[in-house]
Amino acid sequence: MYSLTPAGERRLLWLLALTQFTIIMDFMVMMPLGPQIMQAFQISPAAFATAVSTYSWCAGLSGLLGATYVDRFDRRRLLLVAYSLFALSNLFCALAPNFSFLLLARAFAGITGGVLASVIMSIVGDVIPPQRRGAAMGTIMTAFSLAAIAGVPAGVLLGAHFGWATPFVMLTVMSALICVAVSRVVPSLTEHLLGTQPTLKEILPNLGRLLTKPNHVKAFALTFTIMVSHMMVIPFISPVLVANYGVAPAHLSWIYMAGGAAAFFSSRIIGRMADRYGKRDLFRVLVVLSMLPILLITHLPTNLPFAVVVLFFPMFMVLVAGRMIPMQALITTVPVNTQRGAFQSANSAVQAVGNGCGAWFGGLLLSTSASGHINGYGTVGLVAVGLLLPVLWWIGKVRAADDQPLQASIKNGAATT
């Protein structure tokens, strides 16, 4: 385990959170820009869902491939290379002349984003002790809140006034500046390279064993199910509000700003609660509580004032985003140290595939009427909540690497008595 001063640790965590902010904004900003992108390229909700899914599926593929090499390099060097390519992908998105080019640019963004997510989580696992990892994940997860508070609203306003491509220009500039900061703040992280590295002939069999290890499979199944439920609902909030409730695209920024502000202040509190009260128990509580806002957002009455939606969205963001904090903190404890990077790459891949499948499946359940009204969103909410029910039981089967020998000894002792 690396040793940093408290100030150095805080500086590293906040820089990683800022890096994660741009990655999350790149993914999130597509959703409120949905009405403008659909109009600009004359595409349906299903086609828009394909654009969201393309990013996620490519992120999943790159994350899975990353599991074969992410533990073979200095974490700092890999972070710099992948993040530079990420900045380039946003420039390609901004310059897209048609929908086909945009799909290719989103695929490239997904490839880089999938690698970056696993590298960031691996750095947290390398540097932060397990007993403080929940609080660290709370800091990292503030990136989601910051993206909702500042990034997405700014992107929506820029898109509404200067065109949908403008947010991607902003992301390109921000990423370039953050890349410079990463080169100066993130230390060289090579402790995981001290052991014998597998040869290329051993990589694929090792990956197969990583993916099929029972405790890993349990963690992957949890991640996939949560993300499918998550992404069935979220990408279509903005298109539904615009098409069904007459909300102006520029006003969507108020919704994301209110929700993001609430989640920003709650994420670190939830992280500390996960360390204090237990990651599994807090996860179960947040999953149950999140069911209500999911059902509400997908069954809004037609005459609901816009101000009520703005006031309601903070509860949605706090509970839906908050459940990810104890889950991610628990999942970082599942692999042994020498496999953490590969495991996080694979888990990021599963998360991205779950995102893509959720958005794609949600899009299949929606249809557009002749008047432009989007139908089927209530059904999407019911299915999303139904998927959450089994994870309340399944989370108990996900074990930390340190717990597994203890569990085995307990079983062996029971067998001999």
C-alpha cells in the first residue's frame, strides 16, 4: 500500500474526481442534449438510444480488453495516454457532420472512457486503505454530482444557445488542461509491477480465470443488474420532459443543477456512512428508498408544474446516485491486490455493457406518437424497479478478498464438527 500525506491524498482524490467529472459529463451530457440531437439529425428515440448504447458497449469492450494489460503498466502513464485520447474523442464528437460520424466518435469516446474508469478505480484501490475507501469513493463520486451541478447544465445552456456540439468543444479544452494537472500531481504507481508479470500466452487464460472466479462473477452480476435498471430510466428523462410536458431544452439545466447540488453534498456523507454502518446494509437501504423516485419520475402527472419537478429531482439524484457509493466501495475489496487493475477493468466493462443494455432496452419499450408524444415510460419505470428486487439479496453474496479465506475456514470447521 502506498503512503501519501493527508494533503497529498486529498489532492490526488480531488484530481481523480475532476478527471472522472469530465468522463461522466461526456456520457451524461448526451442525455439532456437528446431533443436537440434528435432534431438536428432527424432521428427517433430508439436511434438516440443507440447513440447512448454505442458509447457504453464500446466502453465495455475496451474495459474488458483493458483487463489484459492494465496491470502491466505504471498507472500514471496509462492514465495520461488514455486521457489524451479521450480529449481527442470529444473533439471528433464536436466536429461530427452527420449521425453516422457521431456514432463513430461516440464509439471512440467509449473506448477511451472504459479504460479510464478502471484506471481511476485501480488507483483508489492502490492508494487508499480499505477502512477509508468508502469515504474516498464518496469523494470520487462527487464527480457525478459536479457533472450534474455544473457540467451538464452548462452543456445544456451552451447547446441551446450555440448548438449541440458546443459542450464537446468545452470538454476538449477542459480535458487538455486536466491532463497537464495529472502529469504533475499523480505519482508513479508501480507497486503492482513488482511481482512476476504473465507472458502474452498466459494473458487470455488468466482473463478467463478472472472472469469466472465465483466471487468475481457475483460482483459482476450485481454491477450489471444495477446499471441496466439505472440506464433504462435516466437517458430518457430529458426527451420525455421536452416531448410530453413541454419543458424548454434550456430549462433542463435547472433540473440537473438542483439534483446535482443535492447529490454533491450527500455523496461524501453517504461514503462516511458506508464505512461506519456497513456497505451492504446501507446499499440495501438506498436501493429500497430509490424505488419511489424512480416510479415517480416515470409516472409524472401531465399537469405537474415545472417547479415541482425541479424540487423533486434532488431526491431522485441523491438516492439513485447514492446507492452506487457503497456498492463501488464494496466491489473494490473483492479482488486481491495483484488483480485489482484487471478486475476493475472487467467490472467497468460489465458496468458499461449494463449501461448500454439498459439504454437500448429502455428505448425498445418507448414509442413516439404522431403528435411527438413519447409513450411507454411508465412501463420502463416498473421494469427498472423490478430489476432492483433481487439485488437486495444478491449483495450479501459479494465478499471481500480478505473475507474469503475466513469463510472457507468456517465451512471447513463446520464440516469437521
